Amino acid sequence: MAIAGGEAKFGLQTPQTIVAHQIYDLHLVILWICILIAVVVFGFMFYAIVRHRRSVGHRAKQFRENTLVQIMWTVIPVLIVVGLAFPATRTVIAMKDTSSADITIKITGYQWKWRYDYLGENVFFYSQLSTPRDQIENREQKNENYLLEVDNPLVVPVGKKVRILLTANDVIHSWWMPAFGVKQDAIPGFVRDSWFKVDTPGVYRGQCAELCGKDHGFMPVVVEAIPEDKYKLWLAEQQVKNAAAAAAASSGRVPRTHPRACYDRVDCGSCRHRPQRQQEEPRHGGLEGSAVRPGDSRRDYLRTQRLGQRAGRHGAAQGYRNGPQVTRHTNSRTPPETRS
């Protein structure tokens, strides 16, 4: 558990929620029961080995069965399991009770980052690893929170029940926060839920706990719990920031730091699904020798590109027979070194 950045180097992290306290208490009870069973079983075994060894002249008795022993080793384990079932069931029911939540946050897993959506608040952001590359490649000394630090932590208020809805965009991830007693898989196409209520302000760290690709170990989870008044100020600040970003995106004035800046820098103008730019035609040309161009009927264009003569375009088919003929388009934004 130390990998998730808790104070304890061995055992579970210090619990910070009601469910985590129940899990911790159940863990200790089961641990002591296991220790007691081990002491009794191994103690009896070693006593029998030493007391009835052959070197002291003991001769083993021959018998086929012992009804009392068989009853004991059946009844005692059943009683232990039934006794543990009650607190375990109570804890599981508490973990699944997501009703009466004060805040609902949708968490979406990506390779290899998280997206947090505060439902009904018009606030969302991405959270990904912020550990410098030089530390990862051993060119700098690693800090205290190595591989457990992010650029945008999940911020929640203290004393409020937070319901989380988890899903994924690509592969299966798992949102794991040991101090909260929360570990829930995020599965593409499904929505799972869980909840937590933090009682103490602080920064809590976890990780993705499901193997999700080559950078699985670089997908930390960080939650910052703050007082409610500070949370309201933070939420208002994020709402203003997101509103400004949305206004800039709708007007075309997108900051280069905004995710849409990358979208605009690439040659996405050739996609007919680009929002608010349906009038911009694809920049690639038609098939060599064909009169059909991208601006023509979509059906004719695709039939020509794929079927050639069978689509009724003899010139296009002839172009295929004569070998590939590449036409360079000077108006393309594709870098020169990547053009055909």
C-alpha cells in the first residue's frame, strides 16, 4: 500500500472515510483470527511431532477415523465464516449505498489520464502525471511524490458525500484511492458508481489499479479535500475558466494551451464532421484520371475511390492499371517531409 503515497509503509493507509474505517477494522479482525488459527494449528502440529517422535520410543496408533475431530474441523470453520459474514456484508452494503449524494462527479479513464466532470456545475478538466521526465529517466533526484503527482487534482469539499460515476474511453482502468476505501473499475460502455466522504482536509494519492497499457504505472490519482467555503471559491473560478474557454472555442479564438488548439493545428479541415466548418471541403484530390472530385456527390466520390471502373469511371480504372500516379497538392497543410 505504500505505493499509493500513504504515511504507513506497511499495511493499509490511514483510513479517511467511514467505509475505509470499516474496511480497516474488518482487516484487523480477520488478521487476528488468522494469526490465532495459525498458532493453534502449527502449535498442535509441532507438539505432536516432538512429543510423539520415534526416538523416544513412541509407536503410532492405527485408527481409521475420529468422529469428534471431523465434527470440530467442520463446525469451527463454518462458525468463523458465518461470524465474519455479518461485518463484511454490512461493509459491502455501505460501499454500494450512493444515495443522497451532495456532489456527483463523472470520472472517465483514458490512456493514460483521467477526466473529471462535475455534473450540473459546467466544470470539467483532465488530470495527468506531472512528474518531470528527467526524474523518470534518472537525470534528476526523485521527489517525495514521485509518479504520484498530477497537474489538476480532483478537488472535493470536506464533510460532503461525493458520488462518482466511472467509465472509460478506451480500455479498462480502475480508480483506486486506498485512504477512501474506494477501488472501482472503469469499463468502456458501462457506468459504475461508488462514493466517499472525506472528514479531514488534505491531499490523498492513489493510482490506476488495472493494467491498461504501456504507461499504466504513470496514471496516478490525486484528490485534494478542502473546506466547503474554499471549495465554492474554487468551483466558481473553474466555472469562469471553462466558460471563457467555451466562448473562445465558439468564436475561433482558442488559446494554444487549450486542447482544441492541437485540434486546429492538424489538418482536420479535410473532415466533413468538423463542427461549424461544414462548408470547408476536403483538401485531398480525386483519383488520378477521374473527373469526380471531393466536392461532388459523396456517394460518387467514394464509389470512384474504391471501385474504379465498376463505378463507371473508366479514367479512374485506367489510372490504376497504369500504376500509381501521385498528384501533389500545394494547398495541403501536411508537412513537406510527410507528403508522398
